[in-house]
Amino acid sequence: MRVPPNDSAAVAPVSGVAAGAADGVGAAPAVSVIMPTYNVARYIGEALESVFAQTFKDFEVIVVNDGSPDTPELERVLAPYLSRIVYLKQENGGVSAARNAAIRAARAPLVAHLDPDDLWEPDYLAAQLEELGRDPSTDVLYPDALIFGDAPEAGRRFMEWCPSAGEVSVEALLEERCHVMCAVTARRDALLRAGLFDEGLRCSEDFELWLRVLKSGGRIRYQRRVLARYRRHDASHTADPARLSRAVLRMLDKVETSLDLAPAELRALRGMRGRVRAGAALEDGKAALSRGDVGAALARLRAANAHQRSLKLSLVVLALRFAPGLARAAYAALRPRATLQDGGAGPRPTRAGEAKTDGHGTL
């Protein structure tokens, strides 16, 4: 059994045979595939099959069980793969702690992130490594993906829903001109240099790390090839938007106090904070309408519209002012979850304000 190097005592290796390097003996693989798991037993087998179907074969797979309550079922699903993966177990610490454990255990110079409810196309690794080889200055590379699952966005491309345009910079991320898709391939040393994922954040942890990668001199790029499948769960639309907004605001507060932001970056951060607060006010207003509290709804929707300046929202506010009996109709008009383009709460890609959380769920 291989004991991963530089790992914390809380992580217990259960099985460890890396692809191409049994028991850690032999040349290091080109890529370490890292998969944090929590309540994903029903999906992870399909995700692993998409990894082992890769046309590029020089990789190891590191699965980290982050104290998952479905461990018996997870280990039953993993049993056929144990000779081909490194399986680590740890007490629940959140997705950041699970990813960090995998990155520390990784033997390869590159780490490829795969959420265990998502899938890779067979040429994901080959195409990502080809692009990284073409431009060695790139530290983090993300592709486009096809959205699937039981959510309304299914069938769309990720970059249609969360666009990336121009160079990826701190300003571009904070102004939401670029959205880093979660299926990244990154240089391990760049992640270590940036300090890895912040284990104190339970939401927006990847978004915050990408900001630190950029501020530490790293470079993030994207390619528009569809190389992954990004699962959206209908359940993600039922997450508590107010909690998500508070988590994103905590992340932004941390960024403002911990990073040396240029004036333009600081303005972009404060603009994002305003959008998140407006999104939170909108969600509060919808909640007040749902319980029939027209006064509270009017106050919160006015606060949201002061930032959003939405025609639909302006009409709802007018209706509530002059015909409060129309509250039920107003609520129906606002019922669909706000997206970023509507002024929704927080950066939409992956876990930065959206509710796709690898099942970790805690904010």
C-alpha cells in the first residue's frame, strides 16, 4: 500500500495503486486526477469510467472520501476500481480539504479536477495536455462543457450559460467576464504556490483560489472545445439563496482584506459585492412575497432594484405599491431563480455562489 507523501495524519490511505506506478514505485505519472467525494456513490462509477476511457493513459486517480455518509455504498461502487485508484479517507472537512488532500498526495506535475458527478469526454486529457504543452506559461486551463442533468440548462454549453471572453484576469473574474469551469487541469506547483484551497470557505472556494493564483503570478486560460459534461441537479435550484449570498460575501470580504488589489480590481470587487447584495435582496423579497408580507417584500425588492434597474422588477414594485392585493401574481412573476444576467446572487460558475457543491452542501 502506498502512503501518499506530504499528507496530513487525518487522511488514511485505504488502497493505493496509481495507474502506471503500483505502490508508488516507478516513474511519476503525467497527470493526477483528483476526485473529492461526498454523497456521490450513485454517480462516481460513471465518472471513473469516463476517466479510464481516456485516450491519454499516463495518469493516476486519487479519490478522497470526505467523511461521506454514503461510505458503505461508495466503497461497494469503488471495489472494482481499487487496483487502479488511490483511495483516501478522512473526516469530513469540506470539499476544499478533500481537494487539498488529493493535491498533496498527487505525484504528477499536473492535476486534473473531476467532480464525481461530472464526466469527461474521451479526449479531455489529451486535448488539455496538448494545449498546456503548446503554452507552458499557462498554469490553469479549463475547457467548455455540455450541461446535462435534470435542470433547465441541460443541453446548453457551459460557456453559453457562463461566458468567458478575453483574457482571464482578476478584474475579468470579479466582473464576471470570465467564468472558470470546474473541470480544470492545473500545474500542481502553481496551486501550492498560491496556497491551495481555503478550507475555511465552504462556498466559492475555487473562485477565491483562482484569484490567488492570478495574484501570485499565475496564468489562467481556457479553450472552447467541449471536453467535459457538467451535471446540473434540479435540487441545486432549491438551495438557500440567502445562505449562498452570505457565503459569497464572506469570500469577497476575505479577498479584499488578504490580497493586494489594484484600484481597478478593488472597484471590480466592490461591484461584485453590490450585485451579490442585490441578488440577496431579491431573494429576500421573493421569500417575503411567498409568505404574504407585502411590506417587507416591497422594501427588499426596492433595494434589489436600486442596483439591478430591471423593468420587470420595477413593474412588480409598482404593483405592490399601488395594488398590494396582486402580491400572489407578483410572486409568480419573480418565481424563477435569478441568474447572473438577472442580477442573481454571486458568481455563477461551479461553486462560487451557485449550489453545485459536490454534495458537501455546508456553507
